[in-house]
Amino acid sequence: MYDNGNDSVIKKVIDKWYSDNMVDYTDMLEDTVWCNDRSISKSVAGDAIYYGQFRGESHVTTMVCPRKEDSFTVDIKNGNGKLIYPVALLTNSEVRLTSNSQGIGYNNSNFLAIGRDWWLMSPNHFNLRNNTLVQEWVGNVNAGYTPLSTAGVRPSISLISGTMIKEGDGSVSNPYKLVEDKVTKEWSFDYTGTEQEFKVPYDGTYKIELWGASGADWSTNSDYLGGKGAYTSGNMELEKDTILYIYVGEEGKDWSINRPFGQYSFNGGSGGSYTCYSYNNGRSALNHYGGSASDIRLVGGSWDNNTSLSSRIMVASGGGSGGQYSIGGAGGGLTGYGTTSATGATQTEGGGPSKGSFGKGGYPINMASTCNNSNRHGASSGYYGGGVNNITSPNINGMHGGASGSSFILGHTGCVAITSEQDQTPKSGCTTGTSDNICSIHYSNKVFTDTKMIDGAGYNWTNTKGEYNGMPSHDGDDIMIGNIGNGYAKITLTSIK
């Protein structure tokens, strides 16, 4: 009964159709399970023994194929491996799921109704009186035909997940046209220390994802680590040839002695101050940097160019640097994380007491000339940068980590956009966490949909801080708490107009 030794007439017909028309597209098709469910129902009605999805007069809608012998596939790993090509017929359950009813009649508006009968893959029942198998067909799904009856054949295929439709509505007169597999669908951007350009190749919808950079650790064997970078994402419709500018944040590092006081990392992470050690007979620079944000802009230029900063449409905050006595703040959501003596940024201002600014982390007061006094370590950049403190104390007793900046997404409720292209002050009447979505849209009028904002501690943000979810890894195959190392950016084409 389950030998599957001989091809039916229908299988020969659809195999020929596939061979004549579809072989060149096999790489775009899924080797999915086509279920010819021949498991025996416990129900017996009169002379009929019912199969699989049928229980007497009722039908069971299911997408689970209970027997491997009935799971028709090309590859033996997925099912029975009895198919030559990944093509078959629809099942009764699949038809019912499209119609949400007990059947599809000739005049039904469902796209599967074509004004005539056609075969399904699902057997209905076996008639003991005349030893006849009754097969399901569309036109009246509640009944069936015997193999000697005449009905149409409609081959079915399954597209690989992520295959994009270029145009069409799936009807006979306007069939779907697919984006060929050779079309690039994903672009990734690592840290380079310079702006990077993305020229939009097609009119369509693009998913943009950003990961901020992490802050410097106090030391490799310390518990006081730098904060992890935040994550932001959203979908946006873009026109062909539009140019986006990508700024991937630099990881915070220990630049002791090697960088002058007051210098920023690429894309805004700040450093600490010099510290004078009495036992070192001179000055040593303890210069641990906060992580820099990653962002997308409409205008290019140097990372700290004001016009360019004003054009940011998405920002993922970096994490603050660790200190000798406290960890760095994790990359922020709508607000940044504070530390022992410094505060995180918001949507409208930088953290303090030595304040961060628009796109830059805060810098402590330069204590280079004061021996036996110390200062803090660097803050992260973000939409607004995190703060550091300015307390001094003998030797190195005041070295605390830097706070983190805030993240930003155009169209994400709770965010606050700037007033105009020339005015970086926050929109009037808008505050961090507002429920007014208009506050999140700036002069470009561009808007992301399906937005996600996850801080460097793994917490999800709507217009308030939510539950811990973690964030996706760069390849999307795993979940992590926050981003460690340099920032990262990824753009994915999800549909073409």
C-alpha cells in the first residue's frame, strides 16, 4: 500500500510540465513536503473507510504529515525521496486554509477557483463495496472523484523562504514575477574608520540594522568591563539611486599615552583624562574610550560635520568604557545607562555632569597638570552622547566608567527628532518617551516601520523600557545580550516594487 513503486498518470503529467517549464528555476524552489496522507481514520461510514484528514463527514485541517511514507520530497532527508522534481498537487488542508470554509465552488472569489474541477493530492475514502478509491478535487471539496473521473491538474511549487516578488498579483492574467536569485539581497558594513556609501539598487523596501560599538574594558582581567553596544532596526521604502551614508562605530580601546586628551574615536566615542601617578615620577595617560555609535545618514561628510549629523535617520548607541571601580554603561535605548557618578543621555540632551552632546560622548575636565588627582573614563556616543563625572580624588580612587548615549530611529514612537535641518534643538513640546509619533519624524519626512530598539543590556524599548529579549547576532542566526567589539551595519532588500 505504501510502496510508491509506480508513477500515476498525474505525476507523469506534472513531471513533464516541470521539465518543460521549471527546471531553470529549481534553485529558487523549496524541497518541501507534499503530503499524500494515507493514514487510516478510525471512522467508518457505511461502506467507506476514510483517510488521514477525513473523519466521516468532517475534515481535519492540518499542515503536519503523519507518515514519512506519505511525505513526498526529492531529498530523502526531508521525506520519502520519491519525487524527481519539487512539484506536486495541493492538499485538502492547504485549499481550506486559503478559503477558511468547507470548500471552493466554481463561482467562489478565492483565487483557486477557476470555474472547473481539478485534482487534489488528498485521498478521501476507500469504497469497500466496489473497491474504489475516491480522491479529493476542487469544485466541491466535500466530495470526490474516482480515478476514472475527469478533472484538471494544477501543478504546485513552493518558493524558498525569502524569495522576493518583483510584480504581479498571482492571477492567471497577471502572474507573479520573481526577483532572480542572482540579485544581491544583503549588504554588510564593518568598521573602516570612514564613511561608507550605499546606493539603492532598486525601488523597494529595505531592512536596515545597526549595532553600536562596545566601550573599553578597564583591563582584561577586570570585572569592570565596557558596556556593550545597542541594536536598532526598521524597514524603509527607498527609491533607486538614493544614497545612504553608513558610519560604523569604533570599538572603545585603552589608548593610554597614545592619544592626546580631548580626541574622539571615529563617530564620537570619548576618552578619559590624563592621570598623574606620584610613584611613576611623571604623567601617565589613562585614556580608556567609550564605544562609538553606528548610524545611517542622508548627507555624507566627516563624522562630526553638523549637517551630516543632523541628517541621521537611525542611530545605535555605543557602550561606555569601564573604570577601575565601575562598569561602563550599556548602549542606550531611548535613554542611556548611567554609572556610579555619571548619567546616560536622553532623546533631548547628553548625559552629565560633564555632558555629552549631539553625536558625541562627554569629556572630563583635563586634569593633566594636577599630580595625585585623577578623573573618569570615556563615555559612548549615540543620538546624544553619555556623560562622565569631574570629581577628583587622590591618586586613582575616582576612576569610574563612562555612561552611554541614546539610540534613535525615525518613526519609532518615543524618539524625538530635531527641529529642522539647520536647527539641532529637539522638536518643541516633545520629550523622551513621548506617545506622539510625530515627535520622531524629522525634516526628511522619511519613516521606518516595524522598528526595533534593543539596548546593550538586551532590553527591548517601545516608548518605555520593556522586557529582556536579547538582540540578533550579525548573521541573524543567534541571540546575544549586546554587541561586543566594533559596530556593524546590515541592509537587506525585502521586496522590490
